[in-house]
Amino acid sequence: MKGFVLGGTHSGVGKTVATLAIIRALDEGGYAVQPAKAGPDFIDPSHHERVAGRPSRTLDLWLQGTEGLRRNYYRGSGDVCVVEGVMGLYDGDGSSTAMVAEALDLPVVLVVDAKAGMESVAATALGFRQFASHAGRDVEVAGIVAQRAHGGRHEEGIRDALPDDIAYLGRIPPQADLEIPDRHLGLHMGDESPLAPEVLDAAADHLRTDRLVDLARTPPRPAATPEQARTGKRIAVARDAAFRFCYPATVERLRERGEVVTFAPTAGDDLPACDGVYLPGGYPELHAETLAESPALRQLGAEAADGLPVLGECGGLMALTESLTTAEGVTHEMAGVLPAAVRMHDRYQGLDHVELRARRDTLTASAGTSIRGHEFHYSSAETASDARFAFDVVRGEGIDDQREGLSEHRTLGTYCHVHPESGAFDAFVDSL
């Protein structure tokens, strides 16, 4: 599967819209498109999946390492992989877009804001191409997509000013209906505020799919995935409007190791019979009133007290605590498993790649070992004085005073999202 990386000059330049238009254009051209996202984001991939009709792959060097990143790329399928970058092309010390492109040996298509420029758009692209050698990165900026560019003289001026070794691959017209609304944590999810198909079609008409396919390359093959024994364990995974942030590879890995059954706490589901529970991140703060009345959450509190292993990440952690206070100041009872009270804030409380070192054996790591992940949350947790923590924070904010992994009974709650390449989910299954 050939691919290319769609990088941006900066955050907010319109990479997601350009990615969706390119997916649409390639699909209309008869290509099977595998979307992917550089970085740990959950929201942009939901838009990719909406347009491409298949889950978007997460590609993050910090979370996965080079071999893990390549393995996750090759878990996808199709004719062309379109990898949307994160922030600006070179931004980020843990896993920048440039670092992902370099690890996969894929060319970069640069999204440049052309609203108020022509020759300067070409100068920007040339500068980004030349900066690679200055930064010590083996990255090829092979072409550009001009964001918010008009046709006619505007488009011609951009195209004619580009050097011969940087391809002009089309433009995204300046249209108000190409904007995706946002909120805390980022854009609305793909099924909440999707771009209209006719709007994407109009944007796709201005892209050069033939040239995009021609410049795509095939990444190096990864080493074989280490074999892990399949178990007969049954893992219940929460999947609904409140628990949405789950990497496709996580569910794939859990299914490779055991049986996965999903349930929807906000829909009134009961907790399924299971050997362990995984509560992913999401938006519990938007559904706190419903969760407070959820049969599954009440049952989860009782089962956890009896020793059922439960792993909660970010939103999952929030749902496992005693209470959740919304940004509007309304407090709702949660599952009551973990000794903490969570409160929402107007500004994010943690945003970074994370590294944790286990203080003792936990559901996701052995004592003394480290796992890597990512945190992005607008809530904070006030913990009880006798709260027990499973991890010390090597990098990141943690829950409290550089401590992470709030634990009680056989329940572990953390603000840290981890990828299965970390080994955390294998450890979780093996602990059941």
C-alpha cells in the first residue's frame, strides 16, 4: 500500500479538510483509500472514517516506536494511504509529522494557506523543504495543496512560482461550509458534524489525484508482530457517546487475545458478564446526568468492589470516581470506585506525550517498567488523602503531584491513553 503524508505549515491551516477532500477525490477516482493520522488524536480519525468508510490508523512514534508504527500502517488495507499530520510539519518533540514521515519513508504534501499570497506560497513550500536538512530530518516535501485558494490568476500564480521539484497538487477553495465546528478537546466528532458530501465533492474537483498517486511510496515492512497466546477471557468495552476515544488497534488486539463484548452505559445497557472491563476516554462530562443514572455504572461499582479488573482511561477514569462536576458547576455521582472527585475546567489541564514508571505490578505494567502514552484533558481530580497510585510520572502532568494510575481493588484509572504497542493491553488481558 503506497502512501503520503499531508503536513501543514501550522496548526489550524486546514489539514483535516484537505485530507477529507483528498480522500473523497481518490475514492471518486476509483482508489481504495486507507486514512491514517499522525499523532495520538481520536477526533480527526472519526472524520476520516466517515468519508473513507474504514477506520483510520493511528501513527505515533512516541506511542508505538518505529516498528510498531510500521506494523500499524500495514494493519490497514487499500490502494493509497493518506496520513494526516499533526500541528505544523516539524512541530513536536515526541512524534512530529516529519518524524512519522521519516520513519515510514513517505513523501510529504504540504498544506499551505494561500488566502493572501501567490509567490509567497511557493517561498513557504521551498523553505519547508530546505528546513529538513537543517533539522537533520530525512524528509521530502514533494508537493503542495493550496488551502483557501481561488482559481484563475490566483491559482496560476501559485503554480508558476513553484520550483520544478515541488508539485502543484491542487487547491481547496475558500468556502464557509468547509469548516468543522469545534469545542474543548478539538473538533466535533465525524458523526456529529460531518461535511456534506456535495461540499467535499466540490472541493475534490480541484485536486490532482493522478499526481498524488504518482508521488506516493510504499513504506519499509515491519518486523513480525510477537505472538501472544489467545485466552478465553471475555473483555467488556464501553462504546457509546460518552466513551468514544478508542484506537482501532486496541479493539483488534483485545479480540486477538480474547472475546470482546461492547456495551453502552448512556443507552441504559447492563454491564455484560465478563472477566474484565475497559472504559476508554471520551465525553463523560457531556453525559454526566445520564451516566449518574446508568445501570451499568452502578453494577460496575459493585463488581469492581468484588474484585472485577477494570481499566479506565481519561473519560473512563472520570466515570470511575465518586463524582463529576461539569463546567457549569453541576455535580453528578459516578461509579464511586476510585477515591476522587473530578471537576471540569475552561482550560486544558494536561496535554502532552506521557511516560509512566510502575511503582508496583499493575493491570498494565510490571513493577519498574515504563509505558508511554498521551494525555489531553480539561478535568482535574481531587484525590483522597489515602489514595493509592500505581505510577510515577516521568513525563506529563499525571493525576496528582507527579503521580498517576489511581487504584482501588483491581481497578486502575489513569489520564494516560496508551496504544496496544505499549504492551499495556496484553498485560491487562494476562492479568484477568
